[in-house]
Amino acid sequence: MTAPAVVPVGAEQQVGPGSVGCVATAQLAGSTFSAAVSDLRRGWEQRSLWGHLGWQDIRQRYRRSFLGPIWISITMAVTAIALGTLYAGLFDNDLAVQMPHILVGFIVWGFISGCINEGAEVFTSNVGLITHLPAPLSVHLYRLIWRQTLFFLHNLVVYVVMLFVFPQDLHWTGLAVIPAFGLLALNGAWAALLLGIVATRFRDLVPIAQSVVQLAFFLTPIVWIYDELANSPNPAIAERAKLAEFNPFLHFLEIVRAPMLGQNQQLHHWIVVLAITVVGWALTMVVLRRYRARVSYWV
Amino acid sequence: MSQAMQQVSIDTTGACVDFPIFDARSRSLKKTVMGLVGGNIASNSKVPIIEALRDIDVHLEHGARVGLVGHNGAGKSTLLRLLSGIYEPTRGRAVINGRVAPVFDLGVGMDPEVSGLENIIVRGLFLGMTRKEMEARVDDIADFTELGDFLRMPLRTYSTGMRVRLALGVVTSIDPEILLLDEGIGAVDSAFLDKSKKRLKELVERSGLLVFASHSDAFLRDLCDTAIWMEHGQIKAHGDLEDVLKAYKGDDYRTPEKTSRERGSAEA
């Protein structure tokens, strides 16, 4: 083996105009917390990239269709009207109660299930980009959360229309929906990141996550109304319904849905959500620290 | 020259890249220790591991123009990915200072459903440019590609050659600090190839540091002055381009004069 003897030639040559003033960034590598944090930070700095890609994902899905992304809103409206009418009849509820409940439930659930289902594939579906570009992993995560947020906003249009048909008793306290959604997104982010990393190594996690989400949909009071069943005169039903308190999704749903429907907001939902946020992110940071650098090997 | 540019460097010491192959359970694969092609396959763990790179020591600074030579599977592309930071070494260390623009596959990050113009912007963003920087370059890139009104059409309507034109246009318009090129500059007509070679040369001159993997001696001589010879995932030689080529090619080695004359007659 010959000795490494690299002679830097042309060191005095002129630099292209665009490079001047551009900061050389040392990539933090290795299994350290600062490398994990740096990944999240550098990914955030590439907002223009994932911002654009998130939009492109949405437009992509409805490309060449006449109505485009409005289909997101239409689909939601049709679902809410059909299921609202159906379950109002089945549960013998007032349509003005059942329909808004189902609509807002579906909107929030759409975000949650999107983060989990697509989160499990957030890295495996981007093999090409991960193995060809040295972008921080978190770029793919932000793209996913941004895309789900855009879906959420499209669905919010249906909610606004609904407010005209079934006016809700909204208060100023309803503004709590903003931090509530922030918390939801923050949790969606750790869930997607954690699942995404583990699923690159254990591919079985993807179908597992999907079935769990499917099941959780029925266990969470989205079509059924928690307060009603928990206060049911039939003790067997009430007891069964109260088990939903153990369902973490219930608390996420409640902190967002209650302010949107002008209902009483309960502190304990917020506390549970905050606790899950802290524990979830702590766990995810440990996994990110340990396995971040392995993802490009595993995909 | 700005302070930032002087810091551009790549340093690796004893860097290794080991791939676990989770879906290969075959015993015969484990028994295979070494072949002519590819890295080493270790047999002492439950999951077979391909030692794609072993003990890589490179120290490159601003101004380095390095060619990468070696057989298929010798680790050239993996080395480029190590140097770009995509693969962090499983053992050893790699420190990369500078904005890296890896050009391994011209098509990556392109979306067939959106227009050529949009793809220009997105591809640039992927290469670490800002939206503003790309918008300032769009006209120049459009001129270079000679695609005209086709740039408003979705990319899926393009022929392979047209896609290569678009990709080359974007790639050669950027200002990278560290440029990592994998051969893969494919089917374009010869007139366009001359034009893109000129732009590629200008790109290399603008970039602070170049590593270029290629099987073409002529191309290597055009762009590089030193070379690294990879074999079985290790650096077999590292030094002056002609010396490395001589050692790598053995009897097949041809002097630069002869090669360029051949090139001249081929183009005529």
C-alpha cells in the first residue's frame, strides 16, 4: 500500500460566487445525544425542502383529478354525514350531537392514524433519498408531520361548514385547541420517529402498527360517545365504557375535540397527554441516539 | 477566499462500514469468505455481515481532486457514501466539514408527475441549495438543457436522454463545497456530452473538494490529479493519478497521450 500522499493543488483558485458566505457545517456523527439533537435541528432548518415535499405529496395524490385536494374535504364530509346519520339512528342520538362528534373525531383520528401508519414506513419508503443524500433523517419526519397537518387543515374546512349547520357553543377557552393540536403533532412526531426507526430493522412492525391502529379506532370514542355510555343506566355498559380511560388515544382525542365542540375541558386529559409527550420523547431520543446512524444501513 | 471554504475537509481514520444482511440466512453464504468481487462476508455472527469498507484512512482538504478506481463491488460507491456522511462508520471515525453535494444517481429526488421546472427546484433543494438560489438559476439551467417548452410538461413525458439533460443541468449549476461524483452520466447525444463536460469541468473548478468514481481513464484525467484504488473494501493505493492508474491497470495501462489521441479519433 502506498502512503497516502494527497497534495492539495489549486488551493489558490477562485471560489464560485454562490459559495461565498456559506457556512461550512461540521456534521455531528456517532451515538451521542448532541448528534441526535443536531439531526432534529438541521432537519428543521431545511424547512423549504420538506415544506415543498409535503405539499407535493398532497397534490400528487390528487393530480390530474378535477377537484384536486378538495377531495380530502369532500371525502371527510361524506363520511361524517353518512356515519353521523347512521349512528344517530343506531344510538338513538340527536343528529346535531352525533354528527359533529363523529366529524371532529374523524378529523383528529385521521391525523393520529396517519402519523402512526405512515410513521412506521417513514424511512423504509424513502430508501432512495436516504441512501443518496446526506440529509438529516428528521427531514423525512417533518415532511410526514407537515403532510398530515395539511390533511388536517383541509378537513378543518368541513368543520367550519359544519359550524354553520350545527352551531356549537364555542367559548374563548376553545382556543385551547391550538396548543392541543401542537401537542398532538409533537406526539405524532415521536411516534413516527420511533416506529420508523424500529420498523427499518423489524419490518413486521408495519402490519402490526396498522392492525393496532385499526383496533384502536373502535376502542376510542370516535363514533360512540364516551360520556353517554359511561353514564349509562346499564352498569355493564358503563363499566365497559370506562375502560376507555386506559386508552391513551382517548386523551389525545379529548384535548382537541372538546374545545372544538365547546365542551367542558378536563384537566386530567391534558396531564395524561403531557406525561405521554415527555415519556415518549425521552424514549425516542434514547432510540434515536443509539440507532440514528444505523438507519441508512438498515433501509 | 472565505474562512468557511478553507475549512472544507474530509478526515477518516480507521473507518469501517459493515452491513448486516438480515434476510440472508443461507449457510452457504456464511461460508463464503472472499471472492474476487465484493467485500468480505464475515461468518462469525448470527446475521451475516458484509464488510463493505475496512480501515479507511483518507485526509482530503480544499483543492483535492481525487479519482476513485477499482473493480465492481470494490467499495467505490460505498466509500463515496462514507465520505458524504450517508453512512457513518461502524468503527473508526469520519469527520466531514463542508456542504456536501453527492451526485450518485441523476434521477434521485425527481418526481415524474411534476413539471421539469418544478423538478429543477426540488432537485436543487435536495442538493442543499435554497429555493432562492435555485430560482436564480432556473433560466440558466433551462437554456442549458435546451428543453424549451417541454420544461412545463410533467417529467414522465420525457425520454431518458431528456431526463439526463435536466438532471445534469441542475447538478452542474450548484456551488458545492464537497462534490462527490459517481459515474452514471449516461445516455446523451455526443454534442450535448461535450457541452456537459465543459459545465462539469466548471463545476469541479468551483467546488472545494472533488472525489470522482469512474472507469474512464480519460474522464479521470480530465477532472482529477490524485487517485485512490479500492480493492475488497480497502484502499490499495493512494497517490498521484498516473501512478495509481499504472498500478491498477497493470499491462492494460496506456499513457495519457495515447488515450487522448484515441479519444480524438473516436470523436472525429
